[in-house]
Amino acid sequence: MAWLPLAGLVLAAATASAPAPETHAERLHRKGVHCMEVIERPECAIENFEALLDEHTRQRELLTDGMLRLLQLYRQTDRTEEIGPLLRRFWDAGGERRSRGHVPYSARFMPDTLTMLINADPPRLLASALLERGGDSLRDTIFTCDPVRRHDIETEERWRRAATQAAAQGRETWEVYYEELDEDRARERAYQERRAQRARPE
């Protein structure tokens, strides 16, 4: 009856070498890559990668790759207005104090309009000529954790941008300001609606 232990060993070896089942995040990533690289259907790829970023998964490498692919796809399909919110979601995904995610914890305090992140030496940065010329607003944009102060800075910056555009277009500053504000809110509503649709059971 020596064949019984041998059969057990063969079964154990087969069990140990069996691949782990594909996670939902892996499936979404695989489908997105297939749509993007094989059948070349950008909207299909965007749908899968957006759903991937909504996943609660520890597989950060999938989220990172999906985010980078989405950036490329948004540019290819002239959806550049989606890039800022996407980067913000990317930062938020790694925003917990103990997270081993994508960016430092302090990135969660960056304004929504920021589209680039650079790690810096704070003491040297505070002593730099750049912050000296930029004044308190630039310094606080980088370092403040006060939500009221941050809101004031964002409002001031939005108004300055609106004033520049209004002068170039021959319009009133307040018209451009509220027009852009409405557009931002519409984009956020559209994003939340897409997210809610993906969350509904089929």
C-alpha cells in the first residue's frame, strides 16, 4: 500500500503549486490592459481602470499602474479635465498615516488644483528665495494643515486666475470665476454619478 503516501504527496504538491485565484482588482486591471493594448478600445479601458481605482485593495501596484494608464487614456481621448481629480484620488488613496501607498501623508493637504508633487527638505525650502518672493500664501499652500486657511488660499488663487482670464477675454472677473466654479462642480457631480453607477449591483 505504498502508493497511498505517494498519492498524498502528489496531491499536496499539486495543491501547493496551484495558482491563487484572481482577485477582482486583478481582473479589472487585466481587462483594462486588454482593452487598451489588444483591442484598442479606450472607453472600455477607461471604464475598467476607473472601476479598479474604486476597489478597496492592498494591491497598490495595480492601482499605480491603472492610474498611470488612465492619465494616458484621458489625454488620448481629450478628457484632460479628468486629470486633476484623478491625481487627487491617487493622493487620497495613500493618505493615511500608516499607509504604504503612493505619496507622503502630507499630500492629503495639497489643493485640488495641484497636478505635480515634489518631495523637498522643509527647512531649506522655508529659507529659499522662492518662498521669500511667493509670500505667505505660497508658504501656507505647502505647509498649512488649517482647512480654513487652505480654503482662503484656494479661493484667492481661483479669483486671481479668473481675473487674468477675464482681462484677456474682456469680461468681468466674477463671471469667469463662477463659470469655472460651476464647471468644477459639474465635473465632480459627473464623477460621483459614474462612481455610484459602478457601485450598483448588476
